[in-house]
Amino acid sequence: MASVTLKRNYRCSQSLQQFYSGGPFVVSSDGSFIACACGESIKIVDSSNASTKSTIEAESDTITALALSPDDKLLFSAGHSRQIKVWDLDTFKCLRSWKGHDGPVMGMACHGSGGLLATAGADRKVLVWDVDGGFCTHYFKGHKGVVTSIMFHPDINRSLLVSGSDDTTVRVWDLLAKKCVAVLEKHFSVVSSVAVSEDGWTLLSAGRDKVVNLWDLHDYKCKSTIPTYEVLEAVCIIDSGSHFASSLGAFLQQSGKKKSGSTGIYFITVGERGILRIWTSEGAVCLYEQKSSDVTVSSSVDEDSTRGFTSAVMLPMDQGLLCVTADQQFLFYSPAEHLEEKWSLKLTKRLVGFNDEIVDMKFLGEEEQYLAVATNLEQVRVYDLSSMSCSYVLAGHTDTILCLDTSISSNGRKLILTGSKDNSVRLWESERRCCIGLGIGHMGAVGAVAFSKKRQDFFVSGSSDRTIKVWNFDGLSDDIKQPINLKAKAVVAAHDKDINSLAVAPNDSLVCSGSQDRTACVWRLPELVLVVKFTGHKRGIWCVEFSPVDQCVITASGDKTVKIWAIADGSCLKTFEGHTSSVLRASFLTRGTQFVSCGADGLVKLWTIKTNECIATYDQHEDKVWALAVGKKTEMLATGGSDAVINLWYDATAAEKDEAFRKEEEGVLRGQELENAVLDAEYTKAIQIALELQRPHKLFELFSELCRMREAADHIDKALHALGKEEFLLLFEYIREWNTKPKLCHVAQSVLFQAFNILPLTEIIEIKGISELLEGLIPYSQRHFSRIDRLIRSTFLLDYTLTRMSVIEPVTQDDSKTKSGKNTDDALLKDNVGEDKQEVSEGKKQEASTKKRKSHKSRDAYRSHKKVKDGSVHANTVAVPLHA
């Protein structure tokens, strides 16, 4: 058997996080990103793959309104705190903020010029602000209820502002006259949305009274009222030059519904039914209505609560229509390309803003390009991993889905198996997105399901009723329209408590069950005869799985351990400890030589079985990791948990090996360049390469060589001028280490002195971590200078002693020069003699005092000589400034 390469590391390649919790959102001018309210923060989301580009924290303030400037550089937000904030989307910092309303801001709109911001408040006011100055330019009062919608006239030359309120009126405000020019009263309920036609002379208002009113902006009279028989949340104008309009117009022309010379306005309405409808103002005719809703409604939702769509907006640059649902999903629509019989809208993408708790998930398809996910809902969401968008939703269960499994049947059909709290199991066909089999018989919630591995003609289910059932689905036809009731061909009362996990052996001969009763059992199929029972865990077992190559089973338990058991005799072969809380999932990797585990501590761990070693730990989740999926072909990992986050992991072992080899190869080449630069005496280049390769010893040798050269300061200065801030930071770290050693401190002090001469004080302060570096430099530098001072003082005593012993002949200097330094040298000489007084014998002291009374002229001459000598010493000593 060929040897297997053990995995050393996984990397998180993609992550699907919660990015929308309901409420306001705004789309960029090019449609590339969406700014969404997510609790007390604002998420900037890439509209192509639902990845979070950035997060803006709103400081404990629930967001109630959002708006973007026309150039997408500024984001405006407001919340329950009544604080209006302006954010720079380049730096994601708050530029300015102010308060103006007496209640929460319910809506915002930015003028086409980008200079004005209009806000609608719960305090019945409409205010207009100067964006740059943050001051109020217009103060409008008149509404008798909460102002729910607001918009500027799309023509920037028309100084009109339109607002809708829950007092059932629409008001039109003139910004130049600073007054209300019209009050439009035709609605009988809250005005939820307003829009202006492409020519700028027709205003559309939609309300929860199930009608759309069209108003003439010449005389502000109602042109027509279109009943929609649905509570409306949004109305959108279809521009005549868009692909949307041209596609629809071509179909209407072909079908004969469009009259020549027609000038009607096309618009879209969405509301509580979750149905898209397209209307024309000419004749108030509905041109298109969806046959079925793409909105998945939970059965637990009350009848009176909001369902369907909550908002809609036409995307810029002819990218289609975006609709937002009550369950935080973004649905993207565009016209169908092939118009054979009837024009239709196609759902091109579905981004899920909130997944709730991830309960279970499995990879789907031969290439494993899809991921089936079970959350705290009655539906299964199937994600396309390339775009991280929800491709489709499977709805049918009446209660929360607890578990699922996937398989490919013998005839190539992609199958999904689900177990639910409604005590049933369902078999789904993914291509047709329909349920083909229904298994009813359990008396409790179905918490575990597993497909057969080899024949793909049966599956097993385990329930909180403590029984295991074997279901046969062989013989199901491909054209089933209604789900067929499946029959259980074997049943066994397996455990004393709930069954949490099931696994079928690779050869379909055995099934293993794990239960809350702290045991795992292996049963022979299809009769479900007990083969062996594993006892040893101290808490309930959450997961079981057969090894793909050996006769053993792995179990994960609430006692924080993972165990491997022998099927032959039921003995425990190995125990793995490392998790700090319950281990919820474990699965084999690398042909049974490794496994991956995840637990309630939020950790994902990679283990090697032979060495009992945990070789990697990943902390990408903030809560329990309930779900773990392993790709059979790619061995890609997917993890999900209570934090509503799905992380995708890929094997980075080969990539890291290649990267390490490449770095080593580059290091060898750069090392050769370094040696060549040293040989060519190109010290500036050599110092740069040594810093790049992080070779402090070689760097010290180079600076030592420069210090030994003539005009060393100029050479060091030239080398340091070529360095950047990051290189200076690294150099200072090395200098701090050199400075701790007496043998290396001279070079360190010389380089440090030149560096501080080159860098201005302002740049030194800006260097990251400079305070810590200085704290490490100052004490040792003070110690070095104190030691040098002591050595210099000791030389005076030595010279004095040698002179008195007539070893050194004193040099006679001019009396005038001697006089000037007499007092200073006398004091210094007496200090040095006093320090060594205790070490000199009594006889020598008398001799020294006798000699001091001799020949003052000779002694003065000697002192003058010493002053010259001492001055030369201090002239060559450089004081390094240490305090920045």
C-alpha cells in the first residue's frame, strides 16, 4: 500500500457569517457591495459572494436608517440614540456626528449632488442637513405621524423632497421656498414606499392599504389608483433603457399586449405575499406575476407577523432587481434569457443574512461543490461554495431539522436525507428540489440519520424514542411527483437514552450507534443484531464513525475525550484528550491515519492517531461547533456552530511545503547576494539584505567592519540613510540585544548615535513600539557609561602613581595654561586619591603627603599635561542621546 502524506495544517479559505439582522440596508452605486444593519453594527458585504469586507461598530446603538453618498465614499447612519453619523468608507472612521431629532431617525436620503442629507424621524419632522458642515438647512413640520419614507427628486435641478408617513399622507416639500407645496391624501394606511418616474413628472406611492397611487407632479393631483390586493412594502420604477424593460417590452410586443406608441410606466410591487408583480400605468394592468414565492416561511411564524418581502430596489448598472425577505435573505432577480412561451423572472442568487444556529451539514455532489446545511429551521439550505450563495431551499418538514446526510444513488441522483423534530425522515432529490420519500414511524424527534455507503439503497435513522430503524428506498422511480411513504424493514430498541449519532460501515454490513447513555453499540445489518457494545465514556456520546480502513470505531463524548475502539473485542485502543469541553464531532482523515474533532469549546483540532498528537488547533468559532463535514474526495472541511458561522477549510500542507521551499530557495539566493556585496565592499546593500534576511549576527559584523574604517561615522550614516521605517524598527530591536552585552555595546552605541542623528524626533516617536525599545536601551546604556566613567577616573590615579614613581616624566607646560586649569585638576586629583585611600598603606600615605609638598611648579606642569590629555579623551567620546 502506498504511503500517505500526513496533513500538517488547514487554512480557513471562506467564511459565511451573519451580516444582516433585518432593518435598513443600502446598495452602492455600482452594486458591488451592500451596507447592512446587523444588530449594533454595520456590515459592508460583497454582493458577489456574501463575504464581509468590513464591520463598522455603532457603539451600542441599534441602526434604524442608512444612506450612501452618490460617490460611495460616505456612509450615513442613525439609530435609536438619535445620533446621525457620517462614516468615511476608506478609513471606516466616523468623520462627524450630531443630534437633531427628538426621536429615532426612521429614514434617510442623500441628494444627488452629495451635499445634502434628508432625515425622517419618529418625531414627525423632516430635516435637511449640510453634509460637510453638519448643520440643519431645512426644518419641515406638518406630518401627524411617524415619517416612514423619504426621497429627493432624482433630478438634481428639481429642488423637491418627498416624504411619506403613517398618517396616510404624502407631502412634497420645496427646498428653495422652504415650505410644503402639496399634501397628497389618497391612502388609508401607512405609506410604505415612494418612487418617481423616469421623466420626473409622476410620483408613485405604495401603502399598506393595498393600492398604488400615481400623482401628477405638475398639479399634484392623483392620476390613477391601482389596487394590488396585497399589503405593499416597496414599489420600484423600471427604467425604459434597462435590459429589464427591453426584455419585457419585446415579449409584450410579441404577444400583442403592447400597443404601438404606448407611454406607460412599468413598475414592480412586492409585499407580504412574497410574490413579484410587474404593472403598467396604462390601464392599471398586471403584466407579470410569479407563480410561486421564493420566500421560505417558517411554520412557527405567527399568522399576524410579517411575511414575504420587506423591501426591494432596482440594482444599478442594469444588474436586475434585489428583494429582501422577512427572514433576512437577499434575493437577486433578472429576466430569463430564453423566452419560449412566457416572460419570467429568474432567481439568480440568494444571500442569506442570518443562518441561526448551525445544527448539521454535509457536502453534496460528486465534485463536492455544494453544501447542505441544517439550521434551527424547517428547511434545508443548499449553498454553492463558489459564490457562498444559497442555491435553493428544501421545505417540507413541520419542525426543526436536527440532522442530515447526503449520497449519490446508483443511477447518479444526488440525494439528501433529513431527520426532524416532527418525528419523520424525508428523502430529497436535489436536482428536482423535491421530496421523494417520507418515513413516518418514530415516536420521538429523529436526531441521527445515515445513508448506506456501498449499495446506496437503504438508510438508518435513530430517535429520542431510543430505537433504530432501517428504511429501504430501492426502486423509487425518477418521475415521482409526490413523496412515497417509506417502510421500515428492521427496528430495534437500541439504547436507554436518546440516540445522538449513527454511522454505517464502508461495506454496509454494520451500523454503529452513539447515545446519551454513555455507550456505543455496533449492530449487524440488516437484522440489527448486536455485535459489540463499547463502554468507557463518562458522559453521553455525541458522534460515532467507522474507520475507512481498519476494524475500529471512533467516538466523541461529553467527557472531553475521543476514543478509538476495536470492533473485534470492544476494547478501547486509544484515548485522546485535549478539548476543554464536550467533543461534539469527530471524523477520520488521510485514510484513517488522522482525524479531526470539534467541540463545545469552539475549537477544531487535527490529530495524528499513531503518535496520539494534536498537531494543530484552530479557534475560528466563538461558540459550540455542532457541525463538521469532511469532503470524501478533496478532504475539505466545513464547520458550523452556535455562532451562526460556516467556515470552509482546505488542506494547506502542500501549499505550506511549497512556500517553505520557495522561501528557502529565495533565502539561498539572497544569501549569495549578501556575500557578493560584502566581497565587493558594498556595505549599504549588504546591510539591507542582512536586515531583509533577518541575520543579526551578520549585520553586527558589517557594522563592526564600518566602525573600524576611517571616517566610520560617514559610512554608517550612508548605510542608515537607505533604510525605511520598518527596517529601522528591526535594527533597533537588534541594537537593544547587542547593547546588553559589554563586548558588543560599542558598535551598538555607535550605530544608535548615528540613527538618532539621522531620524527627526517626530519620526522616532511614530515608530511602532519605540517606547518599549527605549525602555530596554536606557538602563544598559547608563550602565555602560557609568563603567566608562569609572575607567577614566581610574586612569588619573594610575598616571599619578606612575609619575610619582618616576616611571613617567612630567611634561612642563606654560604657566599661564597651567594656572587656568589648576583648581579643576586639583579637585579631580584629590577625589581620585580619596577613593583609593583605604587601599594604600599608612607608610605610603605619609610618603605621598611628603611628595605633595615638593616642587609646586613641577606638579602644576604635570596637571596641565593631564588636562590636555583628559580633554583629548573626552573629545573622542561620543554621548548618545537616549531620551526621545
